[in-house]
Amino acid sequence: MGTGRTLRKESHVRPCKTPAGKAQKSKAQRARLVKMGMEAEKVAAMDADAVRVLVQRPTVVKKLVAKKA
């Protein structure tokens, strides 16, 4: 009979992401891209996956902005 960690720990479930939380995060990521120097119209036309990839790589965004200038 075991008395280890598996019997002591409680089962915790990660909460589901709500649509409001998702929209809030997406809006914040788009604002971050605009602050980095991208055009607001171009960012608004992007889908959420593209925005997420660019937010993760700020050096790529800086290079894109520098090319345009």
C-alpha cells in the first residue's frame, strides 16, 4: 500500500480560456505590434496566428519596419 505523493495530491484542472479573455489577449498583442512600429491597418488585417508569431519574435518585426522606412 503506497503512501506517496500520488495519494496526497489533489486533482486540479486548468480553467478553460473564455472568449472574452481570448479577445482581450489578442487585442493586447495587436497593440504591442503597433507599438513596435507596424501599421495599425496592416495589423488589423492579420489573423490571430500571424499576430502571435510576430509578437514572439520582436527582432523580425523591427527588421520589417526598418525595411519599410
